[in-house]
Amino acid sequence: MRHLASIAFLIFSPCCIAADEPNSAGESSVVTTQDPALELRVTGSNVVFVGERDLARGISEAATLKRKVKQAATPLRQIQQEINRFEIGMVQGEQQLVNLSAQLANVQSVADNNRLVGAINAIQGQMTLARKNLEVLKEKENQARVQLNAAREAYVQHTIEMRNLASQLEDAYAGANDSGEVQEKLKSLAADSFKELKFEKSSSLLSNLRKLEELEKSVHKEKIPLRRDGNTFYATVVINGKHTTEMVVDSGASLISLPYELAVSMDLKPEPNDKRILLSIADGSTITGVLKKIPLVRVGTFEVKDVECAVLGPEAVSATPLLGMAFLGEFQFQLDSAESTLGITRIDGEVAQKRR
């Protein structure tokens, strides 16, 4: 897309003008050596800039690009559902191992001992296989997320280009009355067509400008400032519209993770009927936690409802709150370490699959 300065260059610099013969649709154009979008074109009894046609085509193409975003989201949701299934199975397997190991410690007979050892070995084998399957699925998830992000970016970039073209056209129309060159072109076109011509924005352009505004409203982009501490980045997170805290931005974490005391202060105190889970942490060990659901999580202007989080046990006194993929996975996001910002993009109409 050309820079807007090309408008002034077209209007005020001398150039060659040639009137084309009308085409089969009764249209003709004035060809210049400048930006093709700002050539003049006769359609019926009206004269418009050629860029109007380009904008109309671009608006139509935007619908196709948005549809591709939704299509790219489908395989990602399916893969995430499979990951959910395996991760739930892993948690259940860990719980079964805990129960069987407790029984094995109190076994009274060889037969019972052999039975429990066999069951433990079988579950451990299933879990080893499940871990391998999870590795494959998570690699597929990454690939699907790359494709979805590419589709999102294509839609966003296309919308930006359409806005640039729209601004270019509006500036050109605004300056046309004061341009002697444009007026000479209009006279030339009128003489060649042997009729009086109107030069103004078409109703089609006005309609497409309104459509473009709707497209722009569907794209939400924001760069959220982060606090940096070494190689760790902290985002300000608002829980349920009233509790504000800093969390480490961690795309390697599946869930939002909250220390016990912080969760209690946010009205997320674990209850006896809450599901208990085992969590793998960075050093490879596991800790226990309780699965809770946060009604609303906001970072910047981006909100996600019903976000699952892990509330750690009181023994994890030095734990740091983590902002994981349960929130980040709802968007296209990019951590810019140089600027210490978290760039987030969302397109309206996407249906996200929440990870468990």
C-alpha cells in the first residue's frame, strides 16, 4: 500500500493524461503515471477513483479471510479436546497409583501383593504411553496454533491495508476540488463521453466504508506493558473485576496457578468437594492442587470467562502466581522481551476451546 503522501504527488505534479475508450460496461478511465488507486474512472454518469473498486474487492476478500480464521480454529479445538482427555486420564492415573501404593503398604498376603504390583505396573505403563501421546499432541497443538495465528495475522493485515486505502481515497476526494489537475481530467472525461458527469463518492464507497468500520471493530489488538525482573515478565491481572495481582506470563503452564493465600483473598478458597489434581512443575516434581474456575479474568482490555485455575496447597508458600494457557490460549499473543510488552490479538467470532 502506498503512503498517503502519494495523493498530493498525484494531484499537484504534472503527468500525462490519456482517455481510454469506454469498455463494454460503459466505463472508461484516465490513466496516470501515479498510484493506480487514484486513477479516475467513469461508470455510468459518475466519475470515481479506481481505488473504490479495489476497496470493494478488499471488503469482499476480508469475509473470506475471516472465515479462514474460524476454519483454522477447528483443528486446534479438536487437538485440545484430545489433550484434555489425556491430561484428565493422567490425573486419574496418578490418583489410582496413590491409592494402590497405600494399599500395597498394608498388604497381608503374597497374592494381594502380586495383584497390587501388577495393577501398579499396568497403570504406570498406560501413563508412559499417555505421556508419549501427549508429546505428539502438544506438538500438533503448536503447529495448529501457528496456522491459526497466521490466519489471524492475514486478516488483521488485510484490514489495515483496507483502512490505508480508504484513508487514501477520502483524502483524494477531499483535495480534488482544489486540484486544477483533477478538474482538467474531469473536463477531459466529460468531453470524451459527450455527457455531463458527476464527481463524488459513490454510494458503494460509503457502504464499504461502513463495512470497513465493522471489520475494524472485530479486530482487537493491544500491547500490554509488563514488569520485567531478569528474564521473568509480570502482567497485571484482574480477577472477577475487583482483585488485582501480578502474575508471571508463562506459556508453558497449562492453567492459571494461584498460591493458597492469594486464592483465598480472591474468594477462591478450596472447598472439600473441589477436584484435587497433581501438577508437574519446572523441576519435574509434582505438587497437589485444587481445580477452581474463575468467573472472569482480565488482562488489559481482554477478558475470558470461566477460566480454570489451580489453587496450590498451603505448603507451597513460595509459589508465584502464573498466567498460563488457560487464559493466553484464547488469543494470538506475543511476548516482546525487548519492549517488555505482551501483544494480544483477538478476532470477534472465534470460538475458543478452553483447556482443562
